[in-house]
Amino acid sequence: MDEVLSEGDVKRFEDQYNAEVERGQVSSVTQFSYGWCLIKSSNRSEILKGVLLLQGLCHSGTDQRDYLYFIAEGYYKLNEYKSALRYINRLLQIEPENRQGLELHEKITGQMKKDGLIGLGILGGTALIVGGAAALAGMVFASRK
């Protein structure tokens, strides 16, 4: 998942995609290749563009496994875990034993749990501070009576 393509590879896929756009007919292979290439980027806007290109390929009646996997990977890289989970779950409905899909599902849910625990820790710390400040204010108010 951490694979990043060279600028030359990206340029080649981009040129092919743009040439087909100019002709008014983009093949699904070219759109997939360019979307996949963009998802391998470390640039957030390129990853999002890749996700959108692959989403454009998802329609009923097609074999969506690769599209779904890389859309989920893109959302994972964008830290949009709920969207990533939705797409990886769709993949696992089609192919429940897909090894890559199961591994990505584990990464996504693990990150969601980690972020949830961190969020709860922050909330708990904030509650402790607010609660402590309220208790202190109560003691000061009580001592003034």
C-alpha cells in the first residue's frame, strides 16, 4: 500500500488518460490505471482524484473488486476510515476470502479503534479538567459564604 510511483510513470498514465479524454472516449482500463496511479501518490488531492476516477467505474454489471479495493485504499490514505470501511466491506461481500481485502479491513478497523481510543482519552482528559475546575470553583464559592 505504501508503494509510490515515479513521476515518469504518473506522467505516462496521465498522458494516456488525457489523450483519450481529448478523443472523447476513455477506456475503463485507462481510467482504472490512472486512478490506481493517483491513489499511489502521497498528494491528498491526487489521491482524491484517483478515488473519484475509480468511483466512476463502479456500476452494476461489472467486476468491481479491484475498483472497490483501491477506492478503500485511497480513503484509508485520506484518513476517511468510514468511507474506506464501506468500500472494503462491499469488496468482502463479493469475495469474502480476499486476502488483500481482509488485510485492509483489519488496518482500517484497527486505525478506527486507535483513533476512537485517542478521542475518548482526549474527551476524558477534558472532562477531568472541566470537572476539576468546577469542583475548585465550588470550593471557592462555598468558602465565601
